Amino acid sequence: MFMKNDYPSVLLIYTGGTIGMIENPETGALENFNFDHLLKHVPELKRFNYRISSYQFDPPIDSSDMEPSLWAKIVKIINYNYDYFDGFVILHGTDTMAYTASALSFMLENLAKPVILTGSQLPIGTLRTDGKENLITSIEIAAAKNPDGAPVVPEVCIFFENELMRGNRTTKINAENFNAFRSFNYPSLAHAGIHIKYDAHIIRRPDPARPMKPHYLFDTNVVMLTLFPGIQESIINSVLHVPGLKAVVLKTFGSGNAPQKEWFIRQLKEATERGIIIVNITQCQRGAVEMERYETGLHLLQAGVVSGYDSTPECAVTKLMFLLGHGLNQAEIRYRMNSDLAGEITK
């Protein structure tokens, strides 16, 4: 626990990832290094008139190993320190950052402070690193307040390559370039140029009458199933009969279309009748599922498939895990998948 004072205060939570790695001179492999080295490589942090404290995962987590128990750990750290900091910056590997951001948006119900995830494509010790700019700007955003003292961005966001994006709208789109993330179906909340320009009218506001409520429960009996021309019934059948399966994110074509083969619709209908929740999202990066638009989508509706609207895959799967983890019944989960809980869908 940290004490609060009059300076803007930010807690850095280093989970792992490229931003905090150095190259082993003998093998050339990237290895994690101590968080204190981050301060050495970014001396600009000392020029902030902020109180910056840090919490480091030990050992650091490669983001490929990120999982719900670690999301719960992040939420515990934020909840424990919630009253002592103006904002939080989470340093995270890029590969699963969008999953973590989506999950945290549901776990931190009625969040009233900034939680900004960032990282880098190049290690912080590299000459041309993008990590330094991402880190410095994320800290500035996490501490930013309106004239009335309220945080400018009381949301879970990803900041990367000059763009501040709502976390549960963001997808990693590039493994090479610095602009690694994109929010296809929702505009950026801010753009960092000479000044940081916020788009205030699209930023979510918490209910001031309610406290932030942390959540920790997840159920991972979920699968993501991508359709493709020629997919066989035996594949669909085996996926839908995985022992313990509770929900499926079905990635369909276009605006939510799927094969009209009798066996396909029958498999989906039988699965929903067994209590499996099937959520329809599009394989397209931009756009939404509109199941009433074409006959193929109507057949899915009649089979009991739920619309995921314009959800990202990362958001759809973490939202399902979150709702399943809270022991809600099938009808309630279907209703909430159709509801906008944290700015994640446009209806």
C-alpha cells in the first residue's frame, strides 16, 4: 500500500513483455530484466512532477502465458491501491494485451480512474525503441485530470503509437510495425501529437453514486471456432461436444453469415438446446454482425445463436468467460452478451 499526497500519482504495474527486456550478449535472446533498469533507461520519468511507484511481477510473465488468474492478480493490485493513486499504467506484452484489456474492462466494474495498458515492439534498451514514448505518454494520460479534478479517461485503455484506444475495442494487427494495435469499430479516445487531444464525448463516465467493484471469477470452458469454406461436420460436431464446453465464439462470414447446410444448423440448434451459448461475431476486422440482414443469418438466429454485434474476438471470449465465471444462468448470459456492459459493443 502506498500513501497518497498532493502530486499526481501513478502506479506502474510491470507484468512482463518486450518493453522490459534486454538482449543477452552471448545468445542474442531477449530476457527479462529488473524493473529498476526501466527507470535507468527512461531518465525522463524523473522530470515528471508525479509520484510514480511500481509493482513488478516476479517472475515477469511472457504475454503468451497470460491467463485469468493473472488478470485477477492485476485487479487485486489495482483494487488494493485504488484510493492511493490517480491512475494505473500496466506494462504488458503485446501478443495478448487486447485480451487483458478486454477482461479488465469487465472486472473493474464502474471504474473511475484511468487504467492504461502499454508496451513496445522493441525493448526499452534498444536505441530505436518505441517503448519510451509509449510509457511516458501513458503515464501522462493516467495522471491527466479535468479542471474539476475528475480523471480525463476513467477507462481501461491501450495506448500505442500515439493512439489511445478503448481496451475492449482493440486488436493487435501488426507483429512488425510500431502501430501494432487498431480499434476498427470505435474511434480513438485521444491522439498524442504535440499535445494530447482527447475526444471527451466518446469517453465513458462512471456512475458517481456507485463505487468501483472488482471481480475475480472466470470460467474458461469456451472455444473460438472460425468457419471456412469446406469445414466438415465431424469438426463442428467434435468441437460442440468437447466435455465441459459452455460457450462458443463463432467467427462467421461477412455480416454474420454461415453455411445453410442442414447438418450445420442442426448441430448449432442441438448445442444451444444442450445449454451451450453460441455467440456470432464476424471474421471481418471492421463491421458488425446483422443476423436479420440475410437468410443465412436468420437461420442462425432460429438455431438460438446470439449476436455479438461488433465485438472483437478478444472481447467476445473474455466477456463470455467473465459471465460464465459468475454462475449466471443461460438466459442471463445471453441477455448480457446482447448488452453493452463496458462500451464494448455498438447496438
